[in-house]
Amino acid sequence: MNTATPPDFPQWDDAATAGMDQPHLLLYRSNLLGSDLRITNYGGGNTSAKIWQRDPLSGADAEVLWVKGSGGDVGSMKLDGFSTLYMDKLRALKGLYRGLEHEDEMVGYLPHCTFNLNARAASIDTPLHSSLPYAHVDHMHPDAVIAIAAMANGEAITRQVYEGTVGWMPWLRPGYELGQRLAAYNAAHPGLRGIVLGGHGLFSWGESSRACYENTVDLIERAQAWLSRERERRQVQVFGGTRFDTLDGAASEATLARVLPVLRGLAAQGSPKLLHVNTSPEVMQFVNSAELEPLAALGTSCPDHFLRTKIRPLIVPEAVYTLEGPALKTALDDLLTAYRADYAAYYERCKRANSPALRDPNPVVILLPRIGMVTIAKDKATARIAGEFYVNAINVMREANAVDQYVGLPEQEAFDIEYWLLEEAKLQRMPKPKPLVGKVALVTGGAGGIGQAIARRMLAEGACVVLADIDEDALASVTADLAKAHGKDHVRGVRCDVTDEASVIAAYGRAALAFGGVDILVSNAGIASAAPIDETTLALWNRNQSILATGYFLVAREAFKLMKAQGTGGSIVMIASKNGMVASNQATAYCAAKAAEIQLSRSFALEGAPLGIRSNVVNPDAVIRGSKIWTGKWSEERAAANKVDEGDLEAFYRDRSMLKRSVFPEDIAEATYFFACEDLSAKSTGNILNVDAGNLAAFTR
């Protein structure tokens, strides 16, 4: 057996593993395997170790199976991601097995085998690991091995690649029966280093965690090297050669910015979705190829692939995505309608008497020749990961077709995995999504104190957020902080000058490319200024109008256009001011612009109502802590106008209020969330919510 890791794979680090116990060595191995997408995809594959431990009940030593639990990811899991089960109890389950037709009931016995009250649910692959007699077992989904497993002559090619040291078993759905057959095959073929499962992946093993790791990556490297040599020898055109040229970057982005909101809206069907764009070299080679249509129609092979991507993608021809306006929407709607009908027919052909109900029939993977791939899901991470899985499928198809003939799983087998009752039970156990999951909020002035607080509130409720700000340094810092706290999938930053029409349009284009569109606009960018009327220059007046009136118009107009294209409604929230309701001394330009914002919001509410687009106003007052406008001359000017020391401003405004309470950015964020969330304010539009701790003169009337 090879004992060295191929040089371009992650290397086992003896110094890092020195002193580790067996569970931590298993975790190290798992994370190392998951760190390289050539070894396994996100969430795919599993690892195990059989470890002797003290039984907390009897005090005697017990053999315990540590195996990746249900729903985990080997690359990012922690020690609590493993299920632990008594091996003697797992072996005893054989006496309860009633055959293939009843194998799903075996999952119900796994909790009875739990060691040390471990709450981590065991996965369906547990019997595959417990049935093999090796101390350390890996089950990976490497593209190179799946390519061989998905070839028409995969069994013969496996023998050729591994010279008889790796076995072959035909496709069988994961479960107890496959575990029994793995054990029988292994017993009948002593001396194997691993077993390839047709259309599925690789099982491999070793005497220690390190030996198991090195065996696994060596087997994968051998498959990669063999495929590379065969491609070179055969000189086969990849995917039958190139049919389309890639659209240049600017034209591609402009097309996507126009198409994605329409596509997103049509695919929503009452449940918001987010989009992810992938233009990687692998994707472009596939979507531009001569064999795109026939290969895409075959569907994917590995069950992990089609569970994430559906059985086949939707192809949007160039003749469709180059259309504009109503013609584009009609053509896309026709394509989606046809796809949904085809998916429903697939369900009707394959459903069993006890199959779960038809799920969302919309495509997950959408391929656009010359442009790339778009994936759609309920949240950004799921959409991104679905795209990564389809890249795995592309890699498999490319390698398989270059050497032999790619073969997807039979339709009925694919259906039985997709609508497996055990998978359905897993879906039903998923927690209820947060209120803003699938929604996209664009927040102008996002790098300021109020903007940050609003973004954090939206992110906490599941939204994705685009922070727009003119201050690039602050924007980069805040975006990085929020991405660290809430995940990089959920946050984007874009420089935006709200007074510049082109800059505003570009910001919405970036939002469309990042997430597919925008559902919530929080117009929050602002300045503050003070001067007696006779000292208010035209430049000062114009600056206030430009940012606070024209800027608010531009960002709301572009949001309105995008929401209209999506056809799924939306929420516009304008952060105005108490000064929009009641004039303040020596702040004429500011007060007039803030009053304009309030009337502007009412106009958007009026025209947006037939489209389900709501528009409301939040009026803060005296948000001093955390607000950027109080760091400049505004603080000094307001102190002078109110004849108080600058350090006493917060106390002055607090004591001036009816409730005698200070107003903070988080208070504005809470009011904004109320208007953004349909569950809370679906019947509110054209409204004003004061968040000022009570100011009689500012009462709405």
C-alpha cells in the first residue's frame, strides 16, 4: 500500500497531530479530506473510526464507532459532528434485518445503539461503515473516481486503473442492504484497498487515521493521473468542442443584471429565493460546448449531486435572454412553465404509493450559453453550494465522456433518492426559516451607525444585505465585520454615490449579480447641516437637496424598477427625520430636504400599491451615539443653536423628549425591520413611524 500523500494534495502534518487521541485524529483526517474539493464536495462523504473506550455504564472497554453524523460537512465539522454507537449493538442489528423492502426501518434502530447519550443523529451511511472490518474507513465523492463510476464500462476501467487492488460494486441506494453487500464483497475479495460504488463514489480504509488518509488520496490521485493520460492519448475534444464564444464581461454582467430579477421573480412562486452566478472555467467550457444539450439532459449521477441540483438543469437559449421588457418575461415564463410541467410528469411517472407530495418544480440549475450558470435556492449558501455540486457533475461528465461514455442514474433510481422517505423526514425536521430568509435588503449609508444597526437587524432575521456607501474605507471595514459575524454569503458592500445616477444604477446591478435582485430598500444615506437662513448658501441648499431629496429619489426609483421587474412586491423604507415634520432653528436646508423625503415616500406608496410595493418612513430624532453625522460640524452647530455645551447634547435631547429617553441606532433598526417584514406590516404603506422618545410638535397629522 502506498504510504505517501501525492504532493499536490493536503499533507498530513505529524507535528500538528502529535499527542492527539483517536477521536481528534479522526477529526483532523476528516477536516483535511474536506479541505480539497477534488476529494469530496461540500457536505459529501463521511469518515469513521472504531475506537475502544470505557463504557460509562459498565466501566468495561467497549468498541465504539465514531462516524460523521447526519447533515454534517467533513471539511468544517467539529468533534460534536460525529455520531457514536456501540459496535456490538450495530452488529446485533443483523438479526433484525428483514430484507431490502424493509431496510428503511433499520434507521429507527440506530438511536438504540447510541454510545454515551450522544445527541448527534446517525446518518444513513452508518451501516456502510459498521459493516466493514477496518478500524478506519473513508467514503468520499471525488470527481475523478465518480467519473469512472459513471462510465458505461466503469467496472472494467476500475480494474484497469487499480490493477485489481480496488473492487467494484454496481449502484445501490445507500442503506443497510448496501452495507451488507459491501461486507460480503470485501470478505470475498481479501487484500483490497478500496471499493468503487457504481455512479456513487469510493470506499477506502487503513490501519490508522494517517494510513487511511494516505490510502484515500493515493487512490484518488491514481484515478486523476489515469484520466489525464487517457485524455492526452485519445486527443478527444472536450464536450465535443466549442459551439459558443463567451460574452465579454461588461455585456455579460449587463445581461445578468437585467435578466436575473425577472428570473428570480418568476421562480419564486410565493417563496422568496436567492440566486448565485458561476462563471468558472469549468462552467463556461460546458455551457459553450457542442454537447451541452444532450449531456445536460442525462442528469447527474452521484446522489449528492442531484439531491442538490435536481435531476437536470434548465437551459436558457441566447434568443431568450437577449430579449427585454415584457418579451423577456414572457419567454422566461414559457421556459419555466415547460420545465415545471416536465418535472411534474417525471414525478407522476416515478412516484410510489407512499411518496412525499410533489416539491417545488422549478429548476435549481439554469445554464446560459455564453454567460454561465445560475443556481436558485431558498438562501444564498444553498444556491452557491448547488452550483458547486453542479460543477462536480460537469467535471464527472467531462472526464467520463473523454474516455468512455457518461451514464447518469436511471430515472427511477434518481427519483427514489430525491423523494426518499428518510430524506423527507430530514426536511421535515428542519427548523422554521427566519422571517427574512430569501430576502435581499439594500441599505444606503450602510457604513454609518444607523446603517450598520439596520443591516445587523436584517441579517439577524435571515436577510442578505447589500451595504451601499460612498466612504470606501468604512464600507470595507463594516462589510468585513458583518461578513465575519453573519457569513460571507449574506453580505456585500458596494460603493455608491446616491447623487450620481450612474452610480446608483450600478449599485443595483451589483445587487442583482450578487443575489438576483432586491426586496427591501432602506434609504438611509444622509448628511446634516445648520445655518441661519440668511447665511444658507446656494451650495449648502443644493448639497442637502442633492443627497437627501435627489439621492433618495434615485435609489427609490431604481429599487422600484427592480421590484417591478421581479413582480413579487417589496418594501421601501426611508429614514427621514423629526425635522421633516417640524422645523428646527437654523436648519432650513436640512428640514426642507427631509420633508421632501416624507412626501416622496407617499408618492412611492401610491404608485407602488398596485404592484405590492410598500413605502413607509421612519423618523428618528437626536440619534447621537454611533451616528456619523454627529462627528462633524453638525454637533457643534446644534449645540450652538440650542445654546448648550456640545458635550451636553445627548442629555439635552433626552430631557427634551416626552419619555426622557435617548434614541439609539438599534431603535431605528427595530422600526425599520417592522416596515421591512411582511409578517409584521404587510398592510402598512404610506405611513410614518416616529422614533424620537416623544416630541409633541412632530406628532403626525
